[in-house]
Amino acid sequence: MANNAFRKFIILWFGELVSSIGSGLTAFGLGVYVFQTTHSATAVSLVTLCTFLPMILLSPVGGVLADRFDRRLMMLLGDGGSALGLIYIVIVMLSGEAQLWQLCVGVTISSLFASLTDPAYKATITDLLPEEQFAKASGLVQLAGSSKYLLSPVLAGMLLAVVDIEALLIIDISTVVITIITISAVRRSLVTKSNSVSKKQFSLAKDLKEGWQVLVSRKGVFALTLLLTVVTFYMGILQTLFTPMVLPLSNAKTLGIVQSVSATGLLLGSLFIGIFSVNQQYARVLSAGLFVTGIFFSLIGVSTNIYVIAAAGFLFFATLPFVNTSADVLIRKNIPNEAQGRAWGMIGVVSQFGYIAAYASAGLLSDYVFNPLMVEGGGLASTVGKWIGSGQGRGIALLFVVSGILVMALALVMTRLKSIRSLETK
């Protein structure tokens, strides 16, 4: 029975893997298109924000719907509806050069529908699998997610040498067919196990409130969610500032190689968990993984040697799946199945605010706090600069070092939180 359930999960996972690769093609292609047509990093950031923010803000709504209605239907609507925004962009491009506002409208439409998918997908894993397979499933889910950072940029770069951006969008749209087939193939297992919730009178405001209450009533789950918010903040800092730290030391081609090497770490870490799993002591694995992640975060900034940066980036991303998987399992084990969708939706919106905070503050921290300290004549250039180098981009390196130390401190604090340790015994 367990093997049969996992086979069904693999079918579903394959569909999401293909969808993730398609989304990565679109993200890379649109980034190149916007920058080439506007020559503005701000324009690229605006499109990224329109892609990211609606999914964050609406994930609690997606969670409520995942608990109220057939989770299979929510996934089909999410994946299928997201194609509508891409179709709009393709039509606009074929009619002439797309304006920035039109691209923002298209990606916003896609993001609105995509907010239905993630809570339903995560809740479905609980429907399909026994508890002992949660960790392995989480590793494979992260593996699928990493494909958009590892495989998609390479594929998109090769395709753009022979086709236009419209072709990448059409490929992404066509992945909806694969998603529909895989979801339909396991359709009987994707209906929420408990239908008592869906039989109640529907009230979005009430269900959102219930989702929040489910989260805050479990002190360990809420504490872990806040910890994940801090983790996503530092991830956002790294994602935003990695490029301006590396480019002064090399060129765009080298930057791409370093990013690919780092993404390989995420791929291998997720694959390791997917094959060998983590079956116990999740709280301990979480704190240890977080501490080691902080070490490698700091190491990214300590050297101007590209090989050292690439190695540290690889190891940082290789340890991250252990943090994510442990947190995922601890949360999943401590939330009733009938509330999984609402809970994951609320957890998503709370934890992802770390990214928003990072995107809003990273540039300010870099340009007005850390970089001035490390340029020639800066307050720390003659002291700390002797160890990590001084000049353009080294203030960002210092920020990475400090951030890594703070992540290690966070891991040590977490080991003393009884509320999180108690999740292990549930």
C-alpha cells in the first residue's frame, strides 16, 4: 500500500517537475527580454515583484480553498489558469513589442492562479503518503523546485540562441498538458480525506481566521514559522546581492557558472534526502543544518577567490534542503489533515514575508551601510578589509559574513526553544 501511494506521488511530482522547468524558462526569458528592451534593472525587479507578491499575499486564500474543495481541482485551476497570463503575454508580443505594464499584467494574472497550486500540492502530499515517507517526499519536492534554477537557465540560454522569447513562453504553456495528465492519473487519491470541512457553510474570512488560529495555537509550529521567516530574509539578501558581489571580481559568464555550481548543491542535497530520507530527530537535524548553513553563508563573503566563493555557495545550498525538510516534516506532523491547506497557506504568507523584507532592504544595506565601510578610506577597509578584501562589492561580502554569523546564532537559540523541540514528540 505504501509503495503504491509513493508511486502515485511520483506521478504527481513528475508533473510538477515539468511545470517547474517551464516556469524557469519563462522567468529566465522574461528577465532577458525586459533588460534588453528597457536596459533597466528596476524594470526587471518590477516584473519579478509582480510575479512573486500575489502568490505570497494570496497563499492563505489558496490554503482555505484547498481545505474546502477538491485539492485536485485546485491544482488544475492553479496550473491551468496560470497559463492564461502567459497566453496574454504571447499575444501582446506577437502584436508588437510588449510594454512593461503589459508584462506586469500578464505575470500578475499567472501569479494569482499559481497561488492556488502550492497549498493544495503540499496538503495533497499528506493525503497520499504515510508519515514515514514525508521526509523523502519533501526532498523530492525541493529537487523539483531546484530545477528552475539549475536546468531552466541552461535550457533557456540554449533555446534563445535559436528561437525568440515567445517560444519559451509557449513551451511553458504546453507543460499544463503534462500537469493535467499527471493529476488526472492519480485523481482518486487527491480528494481531501476528510470532507467534514467542505460540508460547512463557506466563509472565506472565517476560514482565514481559522487558518491563523491553527497556526498560532500550536506554539512550536508558530515559532518554527517565524524562524523560517528569518531564514527567508537571509536567503533574499543572498539572492539579491550575490550578483553585485561577484561581478566586480569576474564577468557575467563566470557569474553564471558560479550560480550553476551553487544550484547543483541544492539539487544534490535534495536528491540525497529524496533517496536516503531523514527518519527521526528532525529538530536536531534542523538546528545542526541551520548552523552549518550559517558557516557556509559567511564563507561566501570571506574570500575574493572565485573558486572559494563557488565552493561555499555549493555547500550552502547543499545543506539548505536538510533545514527545509526538517521544518516541513515537523510542521506537517503537528497539523490535522483537514486543516493542512489553510495552515500551509498561512505559513507560506508569514514565512515568505522574509523575502519581501530582504528585497526592500538589501539595496539600502549594501549602498548606504556596508559598502561605504569597505571602500578605500572606509571605516573598516584598513582592518576587516585585510581579511576579506576591500573595494567595490566587498561591503556586500561583509554583509554576508555578518548574516552567516547571525544565522549560526539563530541555530543556537533554536536548540533552547522547548516549543520547537516538543514538535518531535507529536
